[in-house]
Amino acid sequence: MAQARLLALTPNQKRAVAVAVVFGGLQSANQVRKWVKAAQNKQKELVKDIHGKQTSRSKNSAKIAVNEVFFKRLCTILSICVPGLFTREAFLVLVQGVLLVSRTLLTDYISRVEGYCGRALTSLEFASFGRGVVDFALLGVPAAIVNSGLKFMQKNLELSFQSRLTLYLHKLYTSNRAYYAASTLGGLTHADQRITEDVEKFCFSISDLYSHTFKPLLDVLLFTHSLSRVMGYKGQLALYAYYMCVAWLLRALAPPLASMTAQESALVGAFRAAHQRLVAHSEEVAFNDPPGGAAEQLILNQHLARLTTFSRLSSFQRFLQQIADGYFVKYFASCVALLVYAGPIYFMNPASRGDQGQLTADYIRSMRLLQNTSRGVGDLIMVYKRMTSLAGHTSRVSELLEQVKLMSSEDIEHKELFRRNLSQTNLQAMGDQAEAELLDKFKYGEHQQAQPLSPVSPRRSTGETISFHRVALDAPDGMPLVRELSFEVRRGCSVMLMGPNGCGKSSLFRVLAGLWPLQAGEIVSPPKSELFYLSQRPYLLVGSLRDQLLYPKPPARVWAGSKAEDKQHFVQVAGEEPQYSNRDAELEECLAAVELDYLLARGQGWDSVQSWQETLSGGEKQRLAMARLLFHKPAYAVLDECTSAVSADGEVKLYEACIAAGITLLSIAHRPTLKRFHQLVVHIDGTVSTTGRGWWTEVLDEKMLSSSSSAALAAIYAAGGQRP
């Protein structure tokens, strides 16, 4: 009806309608362009705060796009996923390729059978038609197996890639305390999401891309060859020329899918982190609720609003792109394919066209092959769209790999992760001075007014004691905490650190443990097997009561289920294989020493699995950590207010148990009653700006003077007897 009305128009009316359609189309396109531009600007505003928090991006970070950087990163990740030709992953890729080739060959053969059936039906050859139907039914069996096998192999390929990549990340993430740098020093944003969700999305995208690239390419090559027998190559060139133009047009119209994918993942990570922060600090929020809960609700709702708004804007842009994709790649491409096939036949000499049956067979087969060819070319055009999405996931995973490698190494860049905000004034190590110079200044009381010595180059070594020599320490914000700190912890001579909050006591322990880099001075520490750290917040495993005391040895069930290479790595790091048999009596003695033996009766013995972090009180958690210390019985223990939640009487008993076990202590504590378990107190008072040092010593036992490893230390202890 509309067509009849259009034909009834005069030429001038038709021209007016054409102008109106063109003008209206241009206006609509311009309005859509404005909407898309506004949506992209809104998305930039939504992710501005999220990106602003990512202060520690890799120096190799680049614009997220399908470019040279993307392909280099992709090759690096794929070399991890498929480490060699004779691996399981390489075999899965090969099998997937064989299945894809089989599916293409089956499709070509099925098109022949369909054409054969059409010809037999048109020619009324019912016997031939019946044979064709039987062939078609038989071909359905391998076709169904191949189609299901492709999905099965793609999932297996995805899982194998994910397993290989995640294991590689686990190895780096747990090496050299990279997990600490990621969570505490701010070396990597949302590491948990990147290792789990982003790796999973990348592996799905790369396995999906393989299937949607290799098969369409095979389809185009094979079906082009098959069609050449019916319509030659010249006719198909017009179809391919059309697709080349469409590919250029769609690429020009495509939104920045790579950036959108990466930014949406960042928003998801921020939303998850907000919930995790509320769980981690629920008690602090509850103390101030109301209005603490309402404030957290506003924060969570804002993160949700950002995420949903960003996703809606992304969906709108994808909606517009899919309209263009569907029309140009699917529907208008079918029109072009019909013209390519029918045009030569229409202009062909009627005598050479063949009979009706042959035309029907050629038409059915050609249209099936043209449809598959068009679908294959369309999929190849859409490969760019898939690759842009893959580029977003590749960027996230690659940044994870680069940052984890950086944090698991001990190079200068790793140290700069902590020192990036530090003022380096007075910490440019310019060579060491003789120890006699330091000794003379303390002997003659010049340590208060003397000019600052040249800092000692940072140096760590392993020895039989814990020793600090002329150590300088700054806070992460650049504030100086101590200068020229020198003291020693020898076997049987425990040392206690005292001072106000924020003066640098815990920071000194972090430097000793290697969590923070040594800025200036020398530190000697015993081997890791002879040193044990306990913090104010005990770390409790998800496991049995026995597992709590055995840690940092892995739980027995974990050890039994671990792979041989993982066990070998643990033994290489720990120095020995964990022993689990015949230890219960020793464990029970440790529980009794900290007055927690009632836990055995409360649960189901040593194998009782509970949520210990929630079941135990703060004091019980700290006493359980002390039981862990007594079980391992190291030569030295570093205690960072690890008994602050225990009563004064209970705290004394815990320290008595440590001394009785022969453990030498380096403690941070505030209660003066604990001084009697130490031979020396180092007071850190934060007075660097006035005294030039920020610390002083209090000798509690004269044997500290006689047992010192050098006369310089003895002089320091003697001179520090009075507060500067």
C-alpha cells in the first residue's frame, strides 16, 4: 500500500520526499552522535574518582586499544597460558582446531545434500529424495557431536588457561611479600578482583575469540572455493568489497569498547572494595551508628549508582552499534549476496542456464554457502569488536602481571613503591664514617650538639643477633622518626621499645622484617627459622584448632592435597617438610601455658573447625598466637603489642612462659610491669627535630654493657642512661 502511494507521486513529490528523508536522516545521525558524545563524557566523569585513586600505575601503562602494546601484552600472557608445544593447553588448542575444521567440512557437505534433495524434489525423483533425507539424518550425528564438542573444548580451554595463569600469579603474588605491597603499600588496586574475576573474563574472551576467528576464516576460504564452481570468483569479489567497506564503516562508528570494559571492571572492583571495607571495619562503624550505618549506606549507594549508570550508558552505545552491525552485516549483506548470485543468472544466455532442477540445486546450495560465507565474513568483522573487549581484559591482567612482578622483585622500583612520597633530605647515603667517630662523640657528650653524621648506605645481613647500626627511619609521609638508631638484641638479653603512638616503633619492625625498605644504616637479623613475629592483630586460619598452632606451616589436609611441585616449592622456601604426627601432647602443653586448654573441651578436640576469628575474644586470639609462638620456640621473637588485649596478670604469665622457653624478645609494650622481662629499653620519642636522634636508652641490666658486641654500643647505652 505504501509502495503504491509512493509510485503514485509525481517526480517533484518524489524528489521532495527524498530530500526530506536524507535531511531527516542526517539530522537524526547528528542527534545520535551528540547523545553518544554526552554518554562518553558522562562515563569519564563517573570513573574520574576511581582513576584518581590509582596512583601506582605501571610505568608501561598505555592507552587501552588494539595496538602494538596490546599485541605485546597478549603474547606475554599467552606464553604463560601455553608454555610449550607439548603441554595440555597446546593439545586442547589443536583438538579445538580439528573440531572447527570438521564443522566447516560438515557444513559444506550438508549444503550439497540439501541441494541434492531440492533437485530431487523439483524433478519428482522421490527415491533420490529419500536417499538424501537419510544422508542428512546420518550427517546429523557427527554434526551434533562436533557442535557439542566445540563448546566442551572451549570451556576446557578456558579453564586450562585460567588455571595456568592463576597459578603463575599465585607464585608471584606470594613471593617476597608482594601481597603486602599490594594491600598495604598501595602497589595495586583491587588485586583480589584482578586475580579472580579479571583473569576469568580474559580466559573466556581469548578462548571465545579463538573459536570465532579460526572457524569463520575456514568458512570463508572453503566456501569461497566451493562457490567458485557455481558462480566463479568475480561475483564474490563484489561481496568481499562490500564487506571491506562495511568493516571500515563499523570500525569508525564503534565506541571505545576496550576502555569501557576496563573502566567497568574498575567500577565493579571499587563497589566490591566498599563492601569489603565495611565488613573489615564493621565494629568501628557500629560504635558510631547512628549515623555511621546511614553514612555507609550513602557511600555504597553512590558506588552502585556509578556502576549502574556507567553500565546503562555502555549498553546504550552497544545498542546503537548493534543496530549498525545487524543491518550492514546481516540483512543488507543478504541483499548483496542475492544480487551477487542472481545478477549473472539474470543476464546469462537462457540456453546455458540449465534445467529447473539444476537451477534449484545450485540455488539451494549457493544460498546456504553464501549465508555461511556472509556469516563468516561478518564474524571476522566482529572480531575487531571482540578484540577491543579483549583489550580491556588484557590491559587489566597485564597490569596485574607487571605490578606483581615488580612487587615480587627486590629492585629499585620495588623500593620506590614505598619511597615515592618520602623526602630524601638527609638520606642520601654518602659513605660510612669510622665507628670511632661515633664512639668519640658519645664518649665526650657531643651527641646532642654534634653535626649530623653522613648517613650509612642501607645494608642488610644475616647473623646471630638482631642489630641496628645508625639506622634512619622516615614515615611514609616524609616525617623523620629516628636518626642514628643503634642497639643490639643478643641471646638472653631482651630489648623493649617504648614511646607514644606514631613515633615509629611498629615502623621499625616493618623495616626489620623487610616489609619496608631500609633507608639508611645497617641491620643484622638472624635466619628466618630463628625469628618469629607476632602483631597486635593475630592472624587465624580457617581450619582446625591444631592448624592455628602449626601456622605458618600449612594445614595437614592442604599439604596432603597439594601437588608435588607445590610441596617442593614450600620445602625450598621453608627449609624443611612440615611434620604433623605425634605433636598433640606438645601442642596441649603450649595451650596450657597460655591458659587456653579449655578450647579442647569447648569444641571437638584438635580437629574442631570453627570460625576462630569470630568465636574467640580479642584476648583469646592474642593468647592463641602466643601458644603458636611457644610451639615453634624460635631463638628470637618480635612482639608488637601482641598482648594488649590481655589482662595485666595474664600478660605477665605469657612473658614468663616465653622467657622460660628460652626465647629472646624484642617487644613493643606500654605497661611498665613488663620491663622486668627485658635488659634494655629503647625509648622512641619522636624528637628528631630537637635532639637530632629521636630516641634514648634505659639500661635495666648491667650485663647489657658487658655483653655488647662493641665498645661503641656500650658507650651508647651508658650515654643514653639520662634522657637527652
